[in-house]
Amino acid sequence: MKRDTQQRDAIRKALLSAGRPLSVNEVFELAKNEVAGLGIATVYRNLKALQTEEWIVQVDLPGQPSRWEVSPQAHHHHFLCRTCDKLFEIHDCPEGLIRLLPEGYTLEEHDILLRGQCDTCTGNTNADANQKRLKGN
């Protein structure tokens, strides 16, 4: 049974407004601004309920706390900033992954995690400068 509450609405709003996968603490920090007295246990409970409803999915990365994102509309990958520990979605996928497989192998699925520094942490808010840097390497 789907139960909408002020707390759940605030958690949904936090996930939607962030536009990226959030940790429990990030959800809590954003949602508590909307609902006075919101507790971390309530955030956990609601994240579990939203996951059961398939409104969100859990994103697990090795050595990292779980994060949650609004159920994706399409296949995508992630970028993890090593400085601020924020996770971002990447809506592109490299072609030719099958060429990496040994002969006779079958690719069923894949996940790609890029690591580095986000534009805020590098002090570079110009995406074009990042692209030029990448092309030069």
C-alpha cells in the first residue's frame, strides 16, 4: 500500500531536485529542510518503501555507502568525485565493449564507474575546458 506523507514527499523532492544519486545522509540533509523533526530512521524507512515501490533504485559501489537514485529511464553509468564523494550520472555509453571480450564470451550486462574530480572540486566550472583537457590526453 502506497502511503504518501509529508516526510516521503520531502524525500522524493530531495532526490528529484538533486538530479544525481544521493546517500542517506545527503537525502536526510536535504529533506530535513522541508520537514522539521525528520529523523534518519524515517529516511531509511522511506527509502526502503520507495525502493519497494520501484520509484528509486539502490546504487552500490565497492567501498562506498549505498546511494539511491530515481528509477532510471535508460541505461547509464556513474562518475564518483574523489574529493567531495558525490556521485553523478553519465548518460552515455562507450561503443564496442564486445570487442573487449575473449573469443566465445557473451556480454550480458556492464557497469562503468569513472572516478576523478567534479567541476566544483577542481574549480573548473567550464565543461568545455574539461573536454579540451580530455582530448589532449
